[in-house]
Amino acid sequence: MKRTISKEWLAGILLFVLVAAAIVSIVLNSIMQTRGLPPLGPLQPPLTKGASAPRFELESLTGEKVSLEQFKGKPVLIMFWSAG
């Protein structure tokens, strides 16, 4: 016996998926705001060879602000890792 799927059933599934995605998006943005993180935005294109790094400022492990500008003209190795 061949089963047919009604348009109403498909529309219901699509609506469920869209509502679920909206709820997940709201929850994730809420979590990011409570942790002081900026909202997700579009990804930046990768740098090309020889291009200057964009300006940025971060907090060191000791709590002081460190900017890339402080090391202008000096070799710099930047390592990113997750502590959590």
C-alpha cells in the first residue's frame, strides 16, 4: 500500500521546524548577551598574504588590556585557545 503525504502535514512540519529554529536563535542570543558576548554577525573574509592584521584589543590572563598596536614593528605570535 502506497502512503501519500498531505500538503497540510508537510506545512505543519515546516512550521514546526521554523518555530524551533526561531526559539533556538532567541535562546542562543540570550545566552550570549548574559555572558557579555557580542551577537553573531557575518563572518569576515580571511586575510590575504601580506595583509595587516585588523586592530583589536583583548584582556590578558592578568586582567590588563592588550592591543595589537602595542607591538607595532615587532614580531608577534598570537595563539587562541578555549579555557572552557
